[in-house]
Amino acid sequence: MSTLSPASPAGPATALPTGQQWTIGHGPFAATVVEVGGGLRTLSRDGIDVVAGYAADETCASGRGQQLMPWPNRIRDGRYSFGGTEHQLSVTEVPRGNASHGLVRWVGWELVELGDDRLTVGLRLHPQPGWDHVLDLRTTYRLDDSGLVVTTSARNVGPTEAPFGYGAHPYLAIGDTLLPDVDLRIPAASWVEVDDRLLPAATHPVEGSAFDFRSPHAVGEARLDTAYTDVVRDDDGLWRCTVTAADRATTLWADASFGWLQVFTAIAEDRKGEVGIAVEPMSCPADAFNSGEGLVVLAPGEQWTGTWGISPA
């Protein structure tokens, strides 16, 4: 007959909601990445929040810092056709009837490498209901003098072609500044209108609309849960979206792998938890598994790689 061992005098260790916590640092910067979802929990400079994260004893809420693979945003009804086969994913956004934000947010990732200023986490995504493919996923978080640099790769290690999209969900912290007083610069010429299920209905030029933030200005009355495309890149090939509060300015940048971004202001408006504005680099828009827009199709052995980062001013 088996028996339970008594607890140690110090008491049993308590598991954290997001699993193991891995912290790196470089100069004034520090960042913490978590086991559950392999996401970014904190990023700070000189002890001041650069991202609006969450505490170690909290469950991740509102997608804070999570990785969104093998698709970002939503798939209508969780249904799509690929390779001549109809697929049905679990509907994870029940009120709107969508499959939301991929399959890796709540899965335990493995620590592949840990150094003073960088770490790599990995996951093999296996077949499951609605998903027939095998991907090796790797994300490296690195701190340098500019801030945080994040590089993700997805390699198809299965025998057939696989659809793929990527997104990340950091919130740029705004401290005590009220949402209407925050300045935004969103480097994109088009915005995506959505229906009542937050699925794409039409794409419009930002010119002359309330969604035009190509020149930085205050949020004011605008409330955004909005995807943008036709991104405007700088001479180095990167696009840069900047959030400027009274006491800080933070830029999220992304390379050529990202033709889309989503800006989400509701947390800043509601002042829930640590307050920030989500700026989400995306390789494709919502429902790309159905529309094919921006969708990457990985042949067996083929790899996608994308890099984005966060730089405080």
C-alpha cells in the first residue's frame, strides 16, 4: 500500500499558474518569460514597466504577452478547408463562435537555452482535433542596448504541407496616463472593418478616417480593436508603431515577415490590471485559414522566421 510523504518543515512548493519563470537582463533591462505559452510576462527598464504584464502568482489574462500560433486572431466557427480536407477546431471564443488565437497559449513550453541576456523556448506542436500537422516552434528572447528582440521560427517536420500564421500579444505600458491623452503612431495605410464576431468584413484606406494614425496624435475619442495592413516601412525595412504616454514612449517594431498589426485599447480604457495598449505584430489577419490572405504554407522541411522587438525611447 502506498503512502504520502509528509511535507517538509518549510511546506510544499506551490506551482505558479504560468509554470516556471525565466528571467534575463541586460544593462537597465529585465524580462521574464513563462513556461505556459512561452510568453513574455514582464519587461522593464530601470524597474519601470515597459510592457503591462502580470504578477507571477496570476494567470495570464487578456492575452498579455502570449504567442499566437499556428494562427493569430480568429477562425470563423473553427472551420477551414486545407489540402482538400475539412477541419473542425475547438471553438474557444464561445460567445462569438470562433477558434481564437491558436493552439499554443496554454501549453507548457520547454526551456531550450538560457543565458544572461537571452533565452530560447521551444515546443513541438502535434496533431490534434482540427489540426493534422507537426511543427517545431522556437522563440528566442534577447535583450540588448535597444531593448527586447524576439525571433520566432516554425519548421514543418511533418509529411504534408501545413498552414501557418503567427502573432504576438504584448501590451505597451502607459502608466497613469489616461487613454485619450496617449499619442499613437500606427504606420499603416489600411484598416480592417469587422463584423459583430470580430471577423473581417472589408478593408478600407485610413485616409480621412478616425483610424488614421500615420502621423502621431492623441487617441482622443478613438477606441481601437483594429487590424491594420499596407504597413509603411522605414528605410531599414522595419515598421514602427509608437505609444507615447506622459512619462514614457515605447516603440514596437517588426520585420518583413509581418504585414499586419492589431491595436487594442480596451484595457487602457477600463484601467484593468497593469494598464497598456496592445500592439500585436501579425503575419496574417483574422480568418486567414479561410481567406488565404497572408497565410504561409510550409512544405515539409520548410521554415518560417520572423523578428519583432520593443524599444523604449
